[in-house]
Amino acid sequence: MTYLPILAALALAAAPLRAAPLTLGYSGFYKHMETVAKAEVQEAELGFYLSRTDGDGLCRIEGGGVWVAGERRGTVVVLPHGQFTLPFDKQLDLDKAVVQLELDRPEQCDISIQIQADLAGGDIPMAQLRQVREEMHTLLQKMAGWPGKYFVPELKGLHLYPAEPGATLDGADRLELDEVALAREQRLRLPAVRITPWL
């Protein structure tokens, strides 16, 4: 899976990480979550991750919290595939909250943001996948801002990954659906999947 590194907005320290919790400003996360809310998308979302700087996958996050002036005001939820989620709360933004992430190893990590969608398993119509594609393109444009949105490349299609870590899709790590495949009027029998844009 390809992740989009976002560093400056989240004020990630450049120094190597230590065993102590990694502390990040909540405001940067809030702005990205607000972008999704204003886009009024149904399926697409932004996933937050910590990627290893050596390119060897994701950093392991043990847990975390959202703090204001030493008081815990929210919980960081870490999902099995490595994504972490935060509360979407304007008051936390106004109160200059910080996010603390507990890491199991001291390697340096980068914040990564992934445009994605999670679909439950079943018979998925191509029309639904086309909607996911359009919503992902919308989020790419929103994140690029002005005038960057006019230079966002067209998506080649979608990449589908098993939502369950270690699972496969008909024996493969991922399924690629290009524009020709997405244009078909058919259904796909799928397990729960995580979808990312094919750029």
C-alpha cells in the first residue's frame, strides 16, 4: 500500500524517536478530518498511520491518547492493520490538544495519510466501486488545495486489499481494477476489503 507522507502540518519532530511517547499537535489531524467532513463523501476517508523511515512497513503503536494541559481528553484507537483513529472534536482543536502515541520500538517514524475506503464483504456492484473512485478523486483535489486541485492526476483505477491482516484475494495480496473493469456492469463477490486509489 502506498502512503502519503504528511510532515509539516503535523509538526513531527525530526529528531530520532525515544522510548517516551511521540507527541504531535492535534490541530493538523483536525484539519484533515475537517476536509473529509466538508467533502461530504460517503465511502472514502483518510487513514492515519506511522510509517518507518527505512521503508520497512509501519511502526507498531501500542496505544495513545489526546491531552490538553496534562488532562486526558480522548483516546487513540489503534486498528489491527496499523491505522490509528482520533476523535473529531472542534473543541480539542481550539484547546490546542496534543496527541501522544506509545511506540514499542525507538526507530524514527513519519506520519502518513492514506486516502482509503473500507467495504464490508458481499456482492459489491461496480457502481458502488465507481462511487468510491469518484470520492477518492474528490478528496485528492480537496487535499491539494488551490491551484493544486487542477493538477491532480486522474486515477488509473482502484487497488483492493483484504481487510483482515494476512488474508488474500483469490490467492493474491491485492486486486487491481482499472477503468475498463470499473466500467463494467457486474458484481464482485468479495470479503471485507480496504480500497486505495491507483495513481
